[in-house]
Amino acid sequence: MPTLTVTRRVHFNAAHRLHNPKLSDADNRRVFGPCNNPNYHGHNYELDVSVEGEVDPTTGYVADLGEVKRIVEELVLSRFDHKNLNLDVSEFRERNPTTENLVVAIWEILEGRLPGRLTRLILWETPRNYVTYEGR
């Protein structure tokens, strides 16, 4: 049986401020620009969750994407959707909530908890900016 990859896209909204307390305020403004706004700013994130496996001969599925959606909603969206990543999310108490760090945090939450094997996450910060992560 061939190994295939299937993907489910989900959506969430979150606010954040990119800021490194080890840098001066001037350096933070220079490095992060408007993303360093002290009053935060938000994004409409799109997350592509890809899992791989063999096609089940009974269902014809690699993974039930409804089940993937349910798990992602329960573990990720409930944690990040309509939240301030800096203030409301424990993963970012010590970590700058960049899209790069956010996609790694999501991987850490989902790894081993989905049907099939998690192979790739793509986190779209804007329609033009995204980060791809395929694990360690």
C-alpha cells in the first residue's frame, strides 16, 4: 500500500508583540518594526496540518480529516484562537511569539496525538508570509 500525505487547514486569530527584553527599546523597534507595537497587533493565521500513512483498505482514508480537525481544534485552536500570545499563552512566557516559534510550539503540542504521522505544518501569518516546519 502506498504512503500518502493528507492535509487539513484550520484558521485562528491571535495578537502578539515581537519584543526581546535583552534588546534596548530602540533596537527592538529597529529589528521588529511595527510588530514591536507596545499595544500588540493581530493576525488571521491559517495552519496546514499534514499527516502521512498508508490508505486504510476499509475506509480508503489515510486519516479521517474530521478527526484531525477535532484534535487540532481541541489542542491548538482552544489554546491560541482569540488570545494575546504574549499574555495568555504559557508557551510564550519566555519565548518571542514569532511565527517561527509559534509553529514549533504547535508541533510540540500535536506530535504523537494525531491519526497518522505528523509530517509538516505550514503556518500562514499573512497571505504572503508563512513558515514550514517538518519536525526536529
